[in-house]
Amino acid sequence: MRLANRSKPLGVVGIICLVLWSAGCAVNPTAPTTPAKAPEPVYAMVDMQKLLEAHPERARLRKMEQDLAALDAATQDKSPLLEVAKTEFESAMKIRQNQDQALIEKKQTELTEQLNGERRQFIEILEAEYRPLLFNIDLKLKSLQNSPTESQTLQQEKSRLENERQQKLKTREDELIAHFQREMKGFAQALNAESEAYAKKWMDDRMQELQKPVVAPEREKQRQEIVALSGRMMQDVRNTVAKVAEREKIELVWYKPAVRKSVKDITELVTQEITKAK
């Protein structure tokens, strides 16, 4: 009986241990668990050039650009303006030549008067020197007491003095003529240099004026309209890309392939969306 009584508690303990062991095998609180794998981010790319070409406003923008280019080309044709400039240049140079000719004639008159005055002064000097000598010889020639030999000698002396006076006058006149020619040549050369500088400056100034871009108000307005339309098209494309990216659950969109791994190209999706929106 005592033995039986002892075996009873042992049986209970054994059952309890078995239950606990079974529970421990079923649930192990210290065993590691594998976490759920996070979804990888989705990337995509679009071809901005294709999207802009597919924009409904692209045809109108191209037409505006072509019209402006044609207008610019017509404005850049300087042929008519060059013809006008050529005519104006010829007129300006004709006026300049007339002015130079008037200055030359004035210089000639002034210089001639000056040199003629110097010639007259020189003649007066010669007359003061030779008139008494010639007058004295003339008195002696009128004397009836002269022999033929003396008269001949006096006549020769008179001729010599007259020739000497005339030679001195000619030498002085040659000097005055040479001086006149040097003065007029130098004056003409200076005028010619000034005229060439005037012609060069006139043409340079006109060419610089012709090379300046012609900015007409209507052309500037057309340029601003093109810039505004281009900006709206670009914003439309960006908004549509954002819309498609949100719908397709795309976290990041590049405007060109900018990653090493392949990314989804959503250009056609955006093209369909932007075309449908318009």
C-alpha cells in the first residue's frame, strides 16, 4: 500500500512533465522568426524629347518657330540696305570732294596772292638796285660827245644789267613757283588723307549700324509667345509624368536612363495620357 501510495504522486509529476515537454515542442518562444521582405522601390524613365514632340501644341509651336525664322531671315538680308548705304556713301563723298575742291581753290588763291606780293616786293628791290644804274647809262648814251666805241660799251653794259636783273627776277620767280607747288602738294595730300579717313569712318559707322539686330516689337512679342508656349508644354509633360507615376505606383522617374539597372520606360503611357488630356 505504501508502495502504491508513492507511485501515485510520481505518475502525476510524469504527466505534468510530459504536458510541459509537449508544449515546449509546439511553441518555442526563443526560436528566430524571418521578417517579411520589404517591396523594392519602382523606378521608371521617360524620353522628354518624344513627349514634347507628341504634345498636341507641338505643331502650333513649330509653325510659330518657322514663321519667326522666316521673318528673321528676311530681316537679316541686308542687300537693300547696302544699296541704300552705297548711294548715301557716294553722295557723302561727292559733297566731301566739293568741299575739298573749294578748300584747294581757296588755298590756291591765298597762296597766289601771297607769292605775287613777294614777287612785287622783289621787283621793287631790283628796281631800287638797277634803275639808277640803267638811268645813268641812258643819260650817257644821250650825250653827243660819246664816241661810237663808248656808246657801244655803254650799250653792252646796259644790256648786261638788264639781263642780270631779268635773271634775278626769273630765279626768284622759279623759287616762288617751287614754293607754291610744294605748299599745294602738301595741302592736297593732307586733304586726301583726311578724306580717306572720313570715308573709312563713314563706312565703318554705317556697317556697324547695319550689323545691329533689328528688334521689331511684333517680333519680340512673337518670341515671348514661343517661350511661353514652350514653358506650358514642358509643364504639361511634367504634370502628366507625375500623374502616370502616381497611378503606376512609381516612386522615381528619370528623364533619361540614369541608373545602371534597367528601368521601366513609361514614355508611351505618358504620351497616351497627355494626348488624351487634350
